[in-house]
Amino acid sequence: MTTTTLSEKRHARVDVADVLRGLAVMGIIVLHCIEHFNFYSFPDTSGDGPWLRFCDRAVWDGLFFVLGGKAYAIFALLFGFSFFIQDDNQRLRGKDFRLRFCWRLFLLFLFGNFNACFFTAEILVMYSLLGFVLVLTCRMSDKWAFLLACLLMIQPVAIYHVIRATMDATYVIPTIPTGELWQACGEMQRGGNFLEMVKVNLWEGQLASLAWAWDNARIFQTSSLFILGMLVGRRGLLLEQHTATWGKILAGALIAFFPLYGLSNMLPGFIENRNILEPLLLIINSLHKFAFMLVLVSGVIFAYYRSNLKNLLQKIIPYGRMSLTNYIMQSIIGSMLFYHWGFDLHDDLGITASALVGVCLFFLQWTFCRWWLKHHTHGPLEYLWKRGTWLK
């Protein structure tokens, strides 16, 4: 009886995970808005006043410093955490969830391709492909899973390139035509109709997105974050009694972040060989963004459990519980706002205005989530994903 009670308590829905998920998706929508949903086409600001140009620069640099590469990382960490909850709940019932999770990943792949019809840089397809690492590692011991996550986080392929280029001055890193693929997508965003855009997005767009993820160290980092999220679930680290552990994580992350960030800014002035510099920067950038992500996660956990902000943070829980619905709806709305097939606002809205649009979209989605979850237990797409997962 005691064991069952503890298990049920351990695997009850963890509200702080929904808070983190909601904040991550909120950060993603604001970043995507200032990028014009990966369009990177902006109005001419030469006639703007200095204060507006200052605001644009401050908004761009500030948001990317705080959220760039971190919001997605929190999302990835929680993907691994959610897998553990589902897998262990089934294990407690004497069932093996791994095959069912493979089917669940296939459904996510379909959701991702639907999302890609509107937005080329979506991450769901990558998650559906890399999610199999959880199937392969979920029966590993904590020690070996953690060691594998660390190995992936330090970018083994980039390390190989650094060593090769250091030993052989003629070595050139193999490249893939990422830029050409993005160019094809950009042409459709700028001048294509909806069906033309969808056709390019589903082939060149997906290839470009995966190629960019490879070029920017996201493949290994995401896999590592999945495993680490699973380990966070195993150890129950998102529960209140482990807040002190996050204090240690916060201290370690702060100590690591500043020298790594400084090093990433200094190295270009000291290393001329780009075949050494570029993979070395990938390694360092991956690590300093991971460290800052841990600072953000630790801060939210402390604010939730140890401050007067808990009631405020709880208000974002509905948004986090409907993260899949919100993420895909962002893509549809953003594509319609900024691309040629829709309102074509990329030449009208500057960075500051686009950030405000992102904030407004967040509040609209948040209002919808609160209303929806008063009448339903799951978001629309979350419900479809759950029902599809458990088809007999």
C-alpha cells in the first residue's frame, strides 16, 4: 500500500514542469516573431529615429541573449522528463511503454510535418527522429545514461573536426548545402502562394531545418537534453524536496557560464583557421547556452517553490499544458502574418513592433488556454496525440 501511494504521488502531474514548458513556448513565440518566423526580412529602418533603432537592437540582442538556444533547450529537457513519467507509469502497471512510444513519435512526426507546411524551422520533426534515443537509453543505469548525455553535450563530431584540423592544416570540414535550401524557402516566403510554399516547406524546408540543426550542434545537444530530462524525472528533481539540488546546479551553471561565454567572444580574435575555430565555437556555444538554460530553470524552480511568485507562475500552467497546440498555432498565425501568402507584414513591422506582436499572441493564446481547460482536460492537439497513442 505504501509503495503504491508513493508511486502515485511521484507520478502525479508536476505543476512546475508545466510552468517551465509554458515559459519556454512563450519565449519561442516572441523569438519567432522578431525573426519573422525564420524569414529574416525586415523594413528599411534608415529613416527611423535613434531611439527606435536603439530599441530594435536592444530587443534583438536582449531576447537572443536570454532565450536564444535556451527556450528550445528547456522544451527538449521537458520532452525527456515527460517520456520518463509515461514510461515509468506503464512500468508500474507491468507494461512496457517503449514500442508505444515509438508509435507516439511517428504521430509527432505527422504533427511536425503539418506544422512545417506553415513554418520551416519547426522542431517537432527533429524531436520525433531524435526521440528514439530515449527508447535506447531508458533501461540504462543513471551513471551510464548521464555519461552518454555528457558525451553528446560536448559535441563529439565537432571535437573530431578540431583534432583533425589541428593535426592537418589542409583539412577542410565537409559542408552541406544548408544555405541553398534556405534560399529556396525564402523565395516562397517572399513571393509564393500558399500551395507553392507548402510544397517547398515539406521538402527543402525540412531538409534545411535538419541541416541547420546539424550545422549548429542541435542534433547532439537535443539528444543529450532528452536523456538529461529523463534522468531529472528518475531522480524526482522537479519536486519541491529537491530544491536544494537546484541551488547547487545554479551555482555550478553560473561558474561555468561566464568563462565559457567570454571564451566564445575571445576565440575569433586568436584562431585564424576556420576549420578549427568553427567547431570549437560550436562546442563552447553549446556548453554556455546549456549552462544559462540551467540558470533559467533553477531560477524558475526557486521562484516557484521558495518565493511569493508561486501564485503568479501558476497562472501560466494552462499555457504549458497545451504546449503542442500553442506551438503549432504559433506557426500558422506567424506564417499568415509575415509571409507573402498571408498579410505579408515582414516589410512593415520592425523588431520592436514584432516583439510586441509576439507578446500579444502569447496573451491571446493564454486566454484561450484558460478558457479551453475549464471545459476540457486536454488541449485539442494534446487530446488527439493521446488518443492516437493509445489506439488498440
